[in-house]
Amino acid sequence: MSARPKLVATDLDGTLVRSDDTVSERTRAVLAAVEESGVPLVLITGRPPRWMHMIGEQTGHTGVALVANGAAEYDLHTGELLRTDPIFPDVAREVVRRVKGAVPDAVFAGETGVLFYREEAYRSQFQTPDARVVDLDEVTAKPLLKLLARTPSLDADELLAATVAVVPPELATLTHSSRDGLLEMSAAGVSKASALARVAHEQGVDAEDVVVFGDMPNDIPMLSWAGRSYAVANAHPEARAAAKHSAPSNDEDGVAQVLETWFG
């Protein structure tokens, strides 16, 4: 068995969370064992802060979570945002202009962490009772943890390919974490990897001593960065290619199975 990692980080949806949106008792137990051992545990997700209270309840974790693809650091115990790296209005407007030029039927939404602003034609796959229907100028009027775009004409891989060609990385970070036509945009340089690297540095942990788990393209930067990275069996092909190891699927408690080799 390899040496026990000094920091554990895992994506949630499709990785730690089962397809029925539950976290198994087996997974809860091994997460508790990680924390009891003194090894830092970081939940890292594309979810906004306002969706995290239920995860704290499901996992029993009360520590730090990195949310909105690394754009914010969130304290699960207090519900406080400890740090944010938003995309600002002038940049968001320029990104919208470029995306619309490449994908004319794209519609947009913005996530502040507290509220969700969307164009009327934007339809989320999740219920968002705290959404505000506004015009496009209002979507980009505030600093955003994430700028989002949807289109009915392309799937998520096609939409990402069409837009990275016109939005350079020095302007914004583009990725996706869904099977349908959704694009997720953050401030330049902001990703799950950048946020996790900062937390690891603060903990005095090198990348080679970090183990991470993921399943989608928004996980690729951290899967490439960490010394030990696992893509679950149900992961996107590009995430599997980026990871150094594979794990059983989320519905087979793949994260728990791997962590039990060190924390069983």
C-alpha cells in the first residue's frame, strides 16, 4: 500500500454522491475516518454555496468546501464565505459578447452565491426558487462566482469546443460538468485546481501528497495537478484520461473503496 495521503479532496455530484442524490453510510463512515485521522478533507464542487447545506448534512462534514468550481471557499459549519474570486461585470460582458458571436442561440445566467440571475429563456435542469428572471445586462451587472450559458443546439462538449476558440484563458476559465448543453465560466485562472493548490499550500501539503477524485471536465485540472488522482468508472472520457488511477463508480461507493485502503 502506498503512503497515506496528507490531504483528501473529492468532487461531489457523479463522484461522491450517488445517482439518487444520496451519500451512503459507507461513504459517511470513511469521510469521518479521514477527519478523525487529522488529514484535511476538502469537498470541491461546481455547486454554488446556497446548495451546500444539504451536503453538510449528508456527509457529516463541517469543514471547508471549495464551491463554484473553485471560485469560493465556504465554511460548512458557519455557512460563511471565506474567500471569493469572482468574474467582474466588464469581463463578463466581454465573454458574453464573444460567446454569442460563436453560438448565437446561447442564453445566459449568473451565480452570485446568494442569488441566481437568468434570462427568461434560460432553463436550469435544477429547481432554483431563488432565481431572478432579468434581462441580459442585469445578468452581468454584479460580480459572479460563475457565468453560465446554455444552448439547445449543442451538447456540452460541442459548446465548450466552440467557445474556447473565441474566449482566451487570460479572459476567463471555461469548462463544463454536465451532459447537456451547459457552459460554466469563471474568472481567469480560477479552477478547482487553483483553489485546491492554495488550500494545500496553506496546509503545508505538496501536490504529490494530495489524493483527489472526480468525474467531469471541470475536474480535469485538479486530476492533472494532484499526485494521486482517481476518476470514477462513470466519468467523462477526458476526465478518465487525465486521472492517474481509476476507481469504481459513484453508485459503487468508489471514493469510499479507495479511501478505505488508507483509512479503513
